[in-house]
Amino acid sequence: MKVTVLASGSKGNCTLVETEENKFLIDIGISYKALKKGLDDLGHTPEELDAVFITHEHIDHIKGLEVFIKRHKKFIVLSQGTYEAIVSRKKVGVTYEYFNVISSDEEVSLNGTCIQPFLVSHDAKEPFGYIVNDNNKKMVYLTDSGYISQDNENKIKDADIYIIETNHNIELLMATNRPWALIQRILGDKGHLCNEDALHTLLRVVGKNTKAIYLAHISEEANNIDLLLLTVREIFAECIYNEKIKFIVAKQYELSESVNV
């Protein structure tokens, strides 16, 4: 399994997952033009994609979906709540015949690759995270969640690759000029994970198979890369798997390093 984050942050999110039999995206929160460029840089085209898995309806996760659907008749997977939110707000003005609505306990089998959705806590209609299992390798995609439940921790243990949001540093968030209501939303149970909460969760779930962790959905205004990496070093200092885990900062405007397991 090979994973590449094409874009990550409040301006747009998109990740490419490649297996021996499949190529699929998690979210298209970037423009179709940016998607094509990112895929081209990796030697791929949109035509090669087998499916797109949508986490939720916020624009930074579906920005390029409408154009993509118009140009490519592909398998689009999403929750009932996300589907209803997109339809009701007319965020995608095309036919929905290629939308495949699934529940959180329903696995999708894509040419031998198993993709398992799970509910996360965010202020969206029915937001999903995803667990990808292929050839005894496991990848977890979990962004846009105010907290991670014990049940979800159990589901995501000992993955080979994690893509998890480290959205903000609380002190930096409080120092921004953002409205208080927005700050409360971000800090709430249906907001976004702060650095410490995300990393302490990771500390509990990483295992002997864990090779790489993408630090994702990083706030440009309420976070700092150097501070985040310092926090990583402090929290993981005594983790027995620390030396073999690679931490990768997922970027907003350029491809992040690919990981192959």
C-alpha cells in the first residue's frame, strides 16, 4: 500500500491511496485543476482512479467533487448524512447515480481492498473516518474530529500508517483574532483535535506495525510546525516504537512525502 497526501488543511484536503489493484482518493477538497496536477506529479491521471471516499460535506473536503463527477463516472462513497447534506445544499449540481451511500458498519470491498468507515465527532451531518486494509497492511484516516472515542481508539490500533489531524495549539488558537464562537467550535467535542490530544491518542494506539504518521489538517493561523514537532518529541520521547516511526507534516499546497508499506 502506498499513501500520498496531495493536500491537507483548511483550504483543502485530498489523499491518494494505491494498492496493487486499486487507486482511490479520500476526499477531493481541492480544485479539479489542482487534483490533476497532483496526480500528474505522481505519474497518474484521474482516469486511473477507481473510487473516491468522502469524509463529510464541508467544502475543504468536496471542493473538486462536482467537476470530477462531471468528467469521470467513478464510484463515490459517502454516508447517508453526507449525501443528504450535499443534496440539500446543492453543493454538487450533477446527477447522483454514482453516489454509493453506506453506513458506518458497512465495509466496502474494492478489488480485494477493504475500506471500513467509522463515525467521528465533528459538526457535520454524518462524518466518517476510514480504515483501509490491504494485504495485511492497515491505514487509518482520521481528521476533523473534536475527540476520539474509546471505541474508535480500539478500531484504529496498530496501523501501519496514520493520517490524523493535529489542527492547533490551544494557546496559539486563543491568541488569534478569530471570533469567540469560532474558537469555542474548534475546541468543542465536534471541532478539531489539538496537537496534544491527537498525539496522546496516537501514543495509546501505535504498535509494532506502525511505520509512519502524517500530521494533518494543520491550522495556518493557530499552529506552528516547529512547536508541533517539539510536542511530538516530548510526548513520544519514551514510546518504545518511537525510533521506527516516521512523522510527516502533511502540507497544504504541495505533495507530502509518499509512504509505501
